[in-house]
Amino acid sequence: MLTPEQLEELQAMVGRMQSAMQDMVTSARSTAGRLAGGGKTVVLGTNEIAAIALGAAGGAVLVDLLGGGGLATMAGAVIGGVAAHWLITAEPPVLTAGAG
């Protein structure tokens, strides 16, 4: 059984995930519209596909272990997949040498 505080935290987390999922759906629709217009071709390599799959599985498992179910677990999978893809495709940070 969850305490009232845990239940409140879980509900807040689910609300944040729903909001993030809606933002991703909106972004995906926008991107799909641009791609359908013939403006840009996106190519994913094996490493990127693997990262998305692993991130999605990890996100879903994490949210499920935290007590989420249904849409919360699905949102965790979406967030995990997007985060993993972002991590693998992000430009490495530029490090500068110190002066001393």
C-alpha cells in the first residue's frame, strides 16, 4: 500500500509524464508534417535504433518499478527512448584548457 505522500508524488509524476508525452506527440506530429512535405530525410543507424530500444525498455521498467502502470509505463518508455537517442546523438562538450 502507498502512503498518502507516495500516492501524491506518484500522481504528480504521472501528470508530468503525461505533459511530457503530449509535448512529444505534438513535436512528432510537427516533424511528421515537415517530413511528409519532402523537406528532410532522417536516417537512423543501428546504434541509434539500439539506443532508442534500450532507453525505452529501461524507462518502462523504471516507471513500472516505481509503481506506474499503463500510460505511466508507456510514457516512461517514450521518455527513455527519446533520452537515449538524444544522449547518443548529442554533440560532445567542448573542453578548454585552463590558463594555469
